[in-house]
Amino acid sequence: MQNIKIIFFDIDGTLIAMDKDTISDKVLETLRRLQKNGIKLCLATGRGPMLVPHFEGVEFDAFLTYNGSYCYDHSGILYSNCIPKEEVETIIRNATNMGKPLAIATKDRMAANGKDQDLIDYYAFGNAEVDVAEDFEDIKKEKVYQILMGARKEEYPQVLKDVKAAEITAWWDRAVDIIPINAGKGIGIEKMLKYYGIDKSQSMAFGDGNNDIEMLRSVGTGVAMANASDDLKAVADEICKDVAEDGIYHYCLEKGLI
């Protein structure tokens, strides 16, 4: 594995345990040592740019946010793909008919038209609070990269009723991220690899949720955490220890990456 040039990391459940607010010392040291060894580090997350965490002593090279709908590095935007405005309106209407609030995500803001416990708890994973926006009607006219709402799997058809250009990706059983149909972490990774001129075989990714499935398929080596979903483990090339056991640290050490 000495030819690895870039690694993509999911955040929640991968770099940070779901019941923790901060990264462990061992995983933080792993990131520093990987970067020192010349490996590019990329965060690949459903979070928006404003909720990307900063880890002391580590400056990530690139960011794949909103599940691949908005990708950038320190030079600027690498890939941007928003949900068509008419589809945003349809999804809002569907959610209203279901009696559910939702939040729309633009480049700089996440604004909700209400809140329920599912949405409140979903935001909490990113140490954020739901912003019920008085100017929601204006914000929804901007470029919307992702929509968040509370929903169970059996409700997915209602959420996407009459929707043709958006799809659901989910890593938690009580909420969903709705993204453009031609987006996803896999697409974001393909765009980034092409931009940096890195072959797929020289890339690696770590994840834990179903929204990481295409990510693991889009790299040379896809690694699922021991705490990952069964669906993700089924497509992973390898499985490392649980996030609570510093799985990334032990994997990178065993493979000679650090």
C-alpha cells in the first residue's frame, strides 16, 4: 500500500464516534502522520462546509461536502451540483403533506421551515442547532445542494413522490439527506481523482454508513469500520476495527501507511 496518494474519510461514525464530540488522540495522530508521509487527506461527508470540523494540527487538502454535491479545496470549487428548483418545491410540498419540517442547504447556510425531534437530533451529530429561518421562502430560491429531513425507510416513497432529479442517501435510520440524482460521494471522488491526476488504484476511503457505499466502490481500497452497516461491509474491500477502538489508526499502522 505504499502507492496510496489520497484517502477519503467520512466523519460521523468513522473519524468520530457517534457518541463523541471530538476525534481521539490516536486517530488525530494518524492523520498527521499520513499527511507527513505525503498522502492527501479529504473529508467526505454529508455535512455542509459550515459544519466541517477543524482538527488541531491537521489541514485537510480537500473537502467533499453535502455527500458530493459541493466539493472544493484551498484553490476553490472543484465540483458543484444542485437540486433543480422545481424539485426543491416538490420535496417541500411532499414534506408538508407528511407533516414534516425540513432544512435546505445552500453553500453558506442551512435553513429550516420548522423542526421536530428527528431533525433536532440529526443536527446534533454535527454539534449544530436547527435554524428555523424567517426568510426560508427567499433562501429556497438559491442553489440548494442538499435537503435534510426526518424520515424512516418506509417513508422514502412519500418523500420522493413525483421527484425525478433527486434521490435519498442515508446513514441514520431516522433522517435522510436528499441530493441531486447525479451526485453522491462516489461522483465527488471521481471528480477529485481526475482533478488531481490520481489513479483509482492509488486512492482509499473509510466509512460506516450506507451513504458511503458509492464512495467505497469509487476508490482502489474501500475500508468499512467494524461499526459500519451490513450493506457497507458487503461492498468493502476490507474491514477495520470499530471507531471506538481507533480502527483507522490500527489499520494504517498494520498496512504501513504510518
